[in-house]
Amino acid sequence: MKKQQTNVHFQLTIGPNVAFFNAYIANQEGQLYTRVHHDPSIQSHTLPYVVGHSKLGHSHWLQSALIRAVCYCSSVEDFYQERIYLELTCLINGYTFLFVESHVYHFFSYFNTESIRYRSDQAAYHSFRSRWFDFLDMQRTQSDQLRTLDDNDQIIRLHYLYDGGPRCQFNQDFHLCWSKYFKDHPVLSNETMKIILTTKHFHSLNALLTQYKSWE
């Protein structure tokens, strides 16, 4: 592996704990203990460099970092410390409290578990953590299924321009129409074909408000 990837470095050690990439793994009296590991050689509270729409990119990063925190941290106390670290990172880098609060609220409300945000209950946290593991397993299964359909040319990707309005409603109506007219088709029915709708262009509210207007 070193010959194929010269930028990958390994350090062989034997001991009760190890830091591997962003994970700290330890054996604590026969119990598996894990948490997020922050490399001390990297400056703390820094956001990743984003090309393009930085706010959108950092939004995705914060959501992914929260999911990583709940998956890595076996202890509820470590999870809350990591969550506070992520919130401070965004605030220090100029994002508003509303930006941080909306993402954290969405994270906890995804499974209707807002109350756990203010509880240091290891049992409740373990249940919350298990639901995220099940969700990620489901996503991986769906990803594998889509890859299989794609390999067999059973996916149709349609792109359309989106300027505003109820996009979700359009997607639902499209799938209903497709199912109605092609339900008995040997190739295009929902049983044999997967339809993926994506927007070709997404205009932010900023772009809509700054469009050129002619004045008479």
C-alpha cells in the first residue's frame, strides 16, 4: 500500500489505545471506548476549505460532523463536548447563532428526539446513537441498490431547471404521473426502472433578489 500511495503513512504500535484518522479507540477495562480525535498538529476550530458556495458547503460539513460525532463517541459526555466544539468552530468563523442553532435542531429533531439534547442520559444516548447507525446502514443499502440498477442500465436521470416554487410537490406529481402511465410497461414501470429527478440549476434567494430589473 505504501508503494501505491506514497502520501499514506503508517505507524505500527501496540497498546491499549490508538488514534486512527479522526477516531480515538481504546480498551478501557475490557470495554470498547471511542471518541472523535483532533490532530494536535492541526489548528483547532478551523473550517474546511470550500470551493464555490461556502455557506452551503459548511452546512453540509456541520451536518456530517454531527453525525460523525454521534457515531464515534461511545460516551454521551464526549458527544456533548464534541458538539460544543463544532458549534464554537462555526461561531468563531463568523457564522451566526441562528445558523448553528438551525443545524443542531435539525440534527436532534430528525428522529423526533429533541429532548435528548438537554439530557446527559447514557441509556437514551445509546438508543439515539443506534438509530443513527441503522439509518446509515439503510443509506448504504440503498446506495448499493442504486449502483446495481445503474450497472444494469435501470436508472433514468432527468434534469430540469428550477427557479423557485414547490419543487417537492413537482417531484411527487411527476412520479405519480409516471406510475400511472407506465405501471404496466415491461421496461419503464416502477418495478424495473428507477427515476431520479435533479435540478440542473439552483438559484439562491440572493440571486433572485439581485436580478436586473428595468425601470421605466
